[in-house]
Amino acid sequence: MPAPFVFDPAVKTHARTLERLDTEQVAWLGTIGRDGYPHAVPIWFLWQDGRALIMSEPETAKVRNIRANDRVLLHLEAGADGEQLSVLRGVATLSPEPSTAWLPRIAAAYTAKYDAWLQRLNLTTETMAERYSVMIEVTPHKLIAW
């Protein structure tokens, strides 16, 4: 297993990607489907301690795919100018703890990032964690960016 990717803030693409990981609200998670084809879905995420944290409903294709093959991509949008490509290639793990157990560590940041969107869906961070009870942890091993 390759070592986790270490960002160097002195490198322009690394610094830009780190800033976007903190501020982007939607990314695309790519997994490998049972049929061998890529499966990509938009997700909400938090960037924390060098990994992306994603809450998921337990019976989704992405969760099934990760159980079968932990290799994933986390793909950010291309930015306002369409030229800010940032793709993280790595591995995903399904936390043994439910999302609700993560709330003491992530609730403040998650609410700060997604509160307006949660309100539109009549959710709170707590009800989100109950419904999206599986916590996916994505650890990048490679950055593809320009």
C-alpha cells in the first residue's frame, strides 16, 4: 500500500487543492462497480487530518463498491475557469464507528460548511449523521492536479 499523499503548501497546485478541499461543498467520489466499470457520485465531504470524510447511507452502491474494492478517486470540480483540475487517488475505508459517533469531532465543521444546504433539506448535522450512518474515510495516495 502506498504511503498517504503529503501536501506541500509551497507547491502552487498543492496549496490550491488544500484550499479547495476546505471550501468546496461538492466533490465526485469514484469507486469501482461490481461490473468492473467506474461508478461516480456527487458527495458532501469534510477534509480533516489528511483525509476526506463522507457520510453515506448504508445501502448505497458506493458503500458496496468500497467493501469489494477500496480503490477510489475524489474529484473536485474544475473551478470557475474550468482549469483547476484536482483529483485525489487513494483508498477508502468504512469506519467501524457510525457517523453519529464522529459528531463530537466533526459536527462544528460540518455544520459550518453545510448548514444552509441542510436547512433546505430540513436536516441538521445530527439528523444527517443518523440517516447517513456510514462514515467513509478517503486517504489519498496521489494528487493529479494542474
